Amino acid sequence: GAQAICVGFSRGFSAPGPMILATASRHQIIDLTVDIQTGHPVWESKEGLPPQHRTLRASFDQGDDLNASELEFPAHLGTHVDAPRHFVDGEYGIEELDMSLMQGDVAIIDATGHPMLTPTVLEALRIPRTATRIIFRTDNSNRKILHQTPFAEDYVGFSVEGAEWMVQNTNAQVIGIDYLSVCAFPWKHLHGCHVIFLKAHKILIEGLNLEQVDPSLDYTFHCMPLKIKGSDGAPARAILIQK
């Protein structure tokens, strides 16, 4: 039957971790979505998201009978999903992704202590080769850089070789991570890694707030990006449900 969900809302930029939501069936829901707000980290920016990302075109404060906001920000902001078109010319956009692949059992991999996800590291992590959805909790979460305004160039991500290893050695169709990019900085890894994953039609989910997620527990994962026709990416809402 249907489940009632009680949702809480947080205020302020320095949220310590994911929102915890309760369901009628007593399964804990963890909201992995970061708030879109002024100061949120933006790619290669020291200042983060400017206040102008949300403009009130009408408001009670201005004497209007309603509040009506207009939004302006990058498609790859905060918790978001990449479509193949992002790095592969001529490929499909976000509206054509298979939503069913982003719903179901997930393997949460504890990758803390590793500065980059290379083949050697991935072999040592003993990743379940048959898992459809794999999310990596890294030192990005321990450092809380997803809640810090300046862009962190030293975030943990995949090397080119690490991306190749994932495609060749696992059945993962969905790959997630706890900062703005699955692929490491600088451009060599950023570009090459994205091309490898997206040519293989892997769904990349970036900007997941995993700070309070325990990789030893069992979860189901659910993610729904905005359906923006033709877009190379889109903001998304992502949750874990503890089994």
C-alpha cells in the first residue's frame, strides 16, 4: 500500500549531513540531496552560487498577492545527474535516461583514505562486480567539501584508468559520488573519465551528500533528475531507504 512520508526542511548553508526522513513503515529515509542556495560550491568558482540564482518576480513583501520565483543556475549544480550528451557529441539528453536504473538496491563503497579512484584502489575495495548501482563514499564526505563555498580541486574522483576498470570489470549502470564530479581533476582525468563512462551509457550521479551514510548497512537508492529536454544534465532529488 501507499506510504506516508513526513519531510523535514533544513535552513542555512552549513548543514551537517543528510536530512533524515521518517516513513509510516518505519524504514529510515536518508535524503542525499544538497540544498541549492547562495554559496553552494560551483565548478571552479571561489565565490560559489550567487544570490541571483533565485529572483522573486512577485512577492508579498513587494505588495503582491503571491511569491513567485525565477531560477537561474547551472544544470550540473549540487546533486545532479549527467547525460551522455555532456561529454559525447550527438548522444542523448537527460530526458532519455532509463529511470528504472536509478531505483533499487545499491552498493555503498567505503573509499575513504584514497586520494583517487584508480584500478589498484578499486581492486582493493572489493567492489561487487554484479551490482547495478554503486555509490562511493570518499574523503570528500569526511572533509565536508560539498558544504564549503570555494571549489575544491583536490576532491576524490576517478582517474581515466579507474573509469576504464569500472566499465571492464563491473556491471555498474549507475555510479555516484560525494562531490561535484565522479571524475577527478584536472582536465586529463575529468575529460577522459567522463567520455569513457558516458560512451558506455553509464548514469553518473554527482554531488551526493553521504556524510552520515553508513556503508555497512543495506539500502535501496532512488533518484529522479528533472526532465529538461535536450539537456546534458539536470539537478536531481536522491534518497536512500535503509532496509
